Amino acid sequence: MSQQPKGWKEISIAGVCWKPATDYHTGDWRSFKPVRDPKKCTKCLLCHIVCPDAAIQWNKETQDIEFNYDFCKGCGICANECGAKAIVMVQEGGE
């Protein structure tokens, strides 16, 4: 009898997840999320560089930065490192 592999929510604390993050959405565990003010943003892409989850991408078509909230874990590194202070962390659901 074949058993379905467990998802990240079903793995015990300190367990090792063998699947890459791109196989499932990990953004649903965050309590804060980054919100960018396009008027303050200089589009330096430092946020893209420092994001540990590659959740901030450059959209070639719109020539703008996009957050992929499916993978953003709300760590706040982008907001902390933004020199223009264009990114703030807001409570999830309180935008």
C-alpha cells in the first residue's frame, strides 16, 4: 500500500522537509507581510537580492517589482534593508 508523502504542515517540529519550497506554497504561515510604497521605491532591487525565499521578482513587462505572497514568509528582511524605506511590514489581513 502506497502512502502519500506528508506536507510541511504535517512534519513534526525539527523534522526535515525533503521537498523544495517551489513545490508548495509556504506563505500561509506568516503573520506580517511586506507592502511596498511605489512612490518611495527607487527600484534598486536590493529587496530582490536579500529575499531568502525569492518571493520578490522583477516583472519585465510592467518594469516593476512584484511580491509573490505564495512564497513570502514575512521575515521582514526586505523592509529592514530597504534604503528608501519603501517597504513596511503590515499585519496579515490588516492592509
